[in-house]
Amino acid sequence: MQTEQAATRAFGERLPLATQYAQILTTVGVERGLIGPREVDRIWDRHVLNCVVVQELIEIGADVVDVGSGAGLPGIPLAIARPDLRVTLVEPLLRRATFLEETISLLGLDVTVHRGRAEEGTTHVAVGEADVVVSRAVAPLGKLMGWCLPLARVDGRVLALKGRSAAEEIDRDRSSIARVGGGSLVVRECGVGLLTQATTVVEAVRVAGGRRRR
């Protein structure tokens, strides 16, 4: 499917907001080093659309925490496409957190930005209360789940956007993920029939009894 058609289907009437966000990424985002210059021509396919299709796995009205949000991916595309979601962006670096604050203000989004690390725990990101925790390109799966799973409620989920190595990472890190509360681990494909290359997501369900990793 053509990029324009895919974007229209993914964002619907909120496509103008998504277009504005893409423009911010390819201008200010590049100037501030959050997006590489080589990514400009593929900002939609590789970044914005790659992230927004994860909405297929998120229930209506969910509390969503984006860990290591960086330039706002995947949290901002999700917030644009799904105004029913309550989204918190967690980012430890000041320059990135500042970019996120400025961007959500420009877009008029009801999104919270917290400067800090997920593993530290904060009043803004209540431990054990998120319905869904999302993350993209932050850390190896085992380490990432150690940060993200404690933020999810019991029976809540972590959705980690991964590449072709997803199954290998699960096999490698399954035992360490179980120790921090990871129950069933499943590889999902989002955007099938919409994107040229579907987005690979590792879904982990939080179970009771995991311990927090620092």
C-alpha cells in the first residue's frame, strides 16, 4: 500500500497532526540530533507508520507509558491516532525531554512528559499501574523488560518494538524476563496489509511476583 494511503488509514481525520509531527521530526528533530539526516526521506515508513500500527494491540482508554521516548516514538504517533489513550513519555535526557515538551505543545496533545529513568520509579509513572508499556530501540530485550514490566499492572502488557531478532532475544532472555514478572512472551506482527514491512512487536504479560531490576 502507498505511504499516503497507509497514513490516511492509520490516522484518519487526525492525519494533519501526524503530518505536522513528521515535519517537526525532519526539521527540528534533525537539527537537534534526534533524527539522523538519512532518515528524512523515510520518516513515514520507517518511523511514524512503523510506530502507529502498534495501536492494533492497545485497548480503548488505556494508560500507556512510552519508555525511552527519544523523539516521541512510539508514544506521540499513538497519542495522535488514539486520543482515547492516556500517554506518558519517559525520557532521561534533558534535550530530548525539552523537545518532547515543545512538540506536544505545538501539536496540542494531552500527553505527559517525564524526565527520568523508568527504573527509578516516579510519581508521574506510577509503578504497577500502566495498562500498556511501549518501547522502541532502547535496550536488549531482557534489560528492557526489567525496566518496563514493573511499570505495568498485573495482567498489563509490555509491547517492545523489535526487529528480526525478536525470537532470538526471547530465547536468550526468557529466564531473566520471568524473574522480573514476565509471563507469556509472544511475537506479534502489526500493520500487516498496511505496511510494506510489518512492525515486529514482542508482547509480554506481567504476572505477580516479579522483582524490580535496577
